[in-house]
Amino acid sequence: MEYLTRLAESIQIPQRIDREKLTPIVSIAAATTVLFASYKIISSSKHKKKMREQGFKEIPMPGSCYPYVGHMFSMGELPGKTVSEWHREFGPLIKIKMGCQYWLSCDSPYLAHKIFVTHGANTSFRPYSTYSYEYYSFKGKGIVFSQPNESFKMFRSAALSVLSPKMIEQNYMDSILKESSEFAKRLINTTEINGSVDPLKYLELLTLNVIFNAGFGRSFNTIDDPEFRTLAHMVETTMKLAALKNDLPSFLPALSIVDYFFGTEAKMKSFINNERNPTYRRLIRESFTKEGPNVIKSIGENGYVMDEDDMVVFMSDLIAAGTDTISVTMSWNYAILCRYPDLQKRVSAEIDAFIKTHGRIPNFSERQEIPLCVSVMKECMRYRPTSSFGVSHTTDKDIVVDGYFIPKNSTLIANMGSMHTNAERYENPYEFIPDRFLDNLKTMQASANGGIEQRDTYNFGFGRRICPGIFLAEVEIFFAFVQVFARCFIEPVLPGKYPNLEGGIDAGLTVLPLGYNIKFTRRPDALIA
Ligand code: HEM
């Protein structure tokens, strides 16, 4: 029992849970399950033997797996990094025990393609989580958290339709161009006033403006606008509540008692009923009266039938999936490029050459004319991926892939962090090589939906659940890049004091760079104001 108490004290408890209060509960939970755990150890060695006898390859389980909690608290501050280290030691497919759930993490792009694409009919399900199923999605509506049934197909098809290149070019390109130009000017002005700037808040304003404008015909002028702050907080809460640490009882059923005391589920219910739903219902109703195109109006115009609850989840999906992801991607991009002043000069020179010829910055359709910029954007996303694990999948039945037996209901993870440093796929994978993608300039959408050999990065997932927002994402990233480097250089606040590229903040779906301030210094030779 003393061992179990020590174990409970040593494990890393997620921030929101008080260690002192949790220790006895984990001890009790561990004590009551210790017999079950030893039975599992005996039966798991029998299971391994049986698998070997049947000719299946073994799926190794990394070291520090404790009874009951498994690896849950052995993953450190940055689970993506820890799991990547495990992959380096144990190979391309590993088994991680998360309380009562088994996760299979894959870091080989080729194996991931087989699992998620070739076997997509059985691996495109989403695992259950209390928040996403019971509260967020009104029990399975929408795209992100729903199962691949008829309703999902309708929602996904509607998303692909409203986010299609044609719709974005026709309806939203001008406003994205305008927003990104305002964004670059805000960064320069704030640097001139304050001496430096943390670009993340401004990226949030940019990405929220783009999606709120496209979604509901609504945008904001400053990060101090009270409505912007409320909406940004709402999106942030949506993501935080979806994080695993808020769903401990799904992993450790004995911890339902902790949830009861801390009222986590009550908080989820209150947030959805009192904040998210009323806000989105108001925005949806207002959008029907707004001039110009917006996603809410397009749904019906494109022949999709959704009631108001459907629209609330649909828009929550697009906003939650389509804001933070882009802000985080660009935040890494600026942090990385701050270290490479000579590369910035080459990038700016390429954009300037285009401006001299055409009298304006390039459009997205002209991206092939600035190949270095395109390659740098892709390399930044490879070098520091937006997300470590993307969104997990699960299986509806036992399957065999490449000699591995994958049991029904396993949680399947594509480990993007280590996939992007796969030496079979990328030469010198740990080096930042700006020219790496000069021979693969096609759009990220074309690349992600093409053959596995042709993919540039794996940031947008795999198969039937692959991100439907890739085109919009790349357009936003493109303009946030071009507008900035057409006007300024990025510099550290003090010479040599660069943003930290080694650490990171695990924000659930995304991994943020550690907070940093930099200077967006106006270029005296800029060809546009
Ligand atoms: C850099 C930006 C982005 C990244 C890195 C990204 C990445 C991802 C990933 C990894 C997934 C999970 C794929 C899978 O399950 O295999 C996903 C799903 C999704 N993304 Fe994105 N995304 C980005 C931007 C966007 C944008 C702009 C939108 C829309 C406005 C969007 C909407 C969605 C939706 C609705 C899903 C759920 C798809 C499904 O479950 O079928 N994403 N995204």
C-alpha cells in the first residue's frame, strides 16, 4: 500500500487537479484494482504468446507503465516528445495504456497510410469522450466528434462544400486578403509603439475574424473589442474542455468521484448551455440577415438541411478546428524564421520581385511564382508541427495491418511529431532546410489527398477524416506570411535572444511555442505600405 501511495505522489497530476486531494483517491483506486492489474499482467503475457503463435508481429509497450493508470502520468509536460522517444526505442507501432484504454501510436507515414487509408472503412471512427459526445456535439451531431454514419456524411459533405476552393475564392478571398494586410500592419504598429509584440493574440484576431466573417458575416477591429474577447475566450474554453485531462473518468472510471467533487461535468454542461449555445444561436440568427455570402446562408443554398442545433455544432466544429490550428502554425513559423535573417532576406526579395512585376502582392493562385516562400511555409510545418497527435481514431472491429493485430476499439494515434522526423521520408530530418520542398510546390490540399509518396507533411491527418479545411488553412497561412515579409523583418527583442524552439505548451490538440515577444521591424525598402 505504501508503494501505491508513493506511486500516487510521484505521478504527474494535470494542473487542474489538486495533488493532495487526489493522492488518497488514486491510492484507493490502485488498491482496489491491484488484483485486477496482476491478473491483467499474467493474462497479457498469455495474450502475447497467443499472438506470437498466430504469427502476428508484437506491438511493444514502452517501460513506465503502472498498474491501473498505465502510462497516463508518465508522459511528461509534452506527451508528443515522450511518445516520439518511445517510438525511437520501440519502433513504428507502440501500445500505450491510458488507464482502462489502449492506444496504438504509429509514427511511420507508410504504416499510418495503411491503417487509416487502406483500412479506412474500419479505422475512421472517433473514440468516446464525455464532453465531446454528451455535451459538445448533442450526442454525436457535426463532424469532428461524430461517427462515420449517414448524419456525419451530410455534415462532412456540407463542410467540404462550404470550404471548397471555389467557394473560398469566390466568397472569402478578398476579406482574407484585407484581414491579413491589417494583421501585418497591426504587428508593425504595435512593435513601433511597444518595442516588441507577442504575435499570438494578433494571430487569434486574424483567424477568428476570417472564420467569423466567413461563418456569420462578423469581424472585429481590435483585440480589445469586448465581444472579440468573449468569443476568443469561448473558443479557448471549447478546446480546453475537450482536452484529455478533463475526461479522466473515461480513462480511470474510479476517478468519477474526483469529477463529482470538482464538478468537471457540471462545468461542461454549464459552459455548453449558458455560453456556447446562446452565443452561437444569436450569431446564426443574425447571419441570415447579413448582406453578402456567409457559411450559414450557404448551407441551405447548397442543398443541405440543418436545424439550429445542427448549425451550432457545425459552426463550433469549424471555429474550434479552424482558428487555433492556424494561429499556432504561424506562431511557430515566425518563431523559427526569427533565427534566420538571411533566409528572411531571400524570402522578401522573392516577394519584392513579384511586386515589381505585377504592382501588387501575389494571390494564392500565383504561389508557384514565389517557390521559396511556399517551400519555407511547408518546412516550418514539418519542422515544428501544429499538433503532436492530431485527432484520434478508433476501430469498429479487429483488423490485421502489415502483420499487426489491431483489436476492436483500440484508440489509434498518428504521431505527427515523430512522423515528421522519419529518416526514411525526410533527409536530415532534424535540420531546418528551407529549400526542402522546392520540388513539391503543389497545394497542401493536393498533396494531402495524393499518394503517400507525394505528401509534403502529415499535419492534416489521414483518410476519410482528413482535415476538410486544408485549402482555407493554406490560404490564411500564405497571406499571413506574404503580407508580413513584404513589409517587415522579424527580429529578436535583444540580439541573439531568439524564441525557444525546443520547448512547447501542450494545448490539447495543438502544441504552442513557449510564449515569446519579437520585433516586426518595418522594412525601409518595402514596396507596399
Ligand atoms: C494549420 C491548420 C490546420 C491543421 C494543422 C489541421 C489539422 C487537422 C487534423 C490533424 C485533423 C484530424 C484528421 C484526422 O482525424 O485524421 C483535422 C480535422 C478537421 N479539421 Fe483541420 N486543421 C487545420 C485547419 C482547419 C481549418 C481552417 C478548418 C475549417 C475551418 C478545419 C476543420 C476541420 C474539421 C471540421 C475536422 C474534422 C474532420 C472529420 O472529423 O472528419 N481545420 N484537422
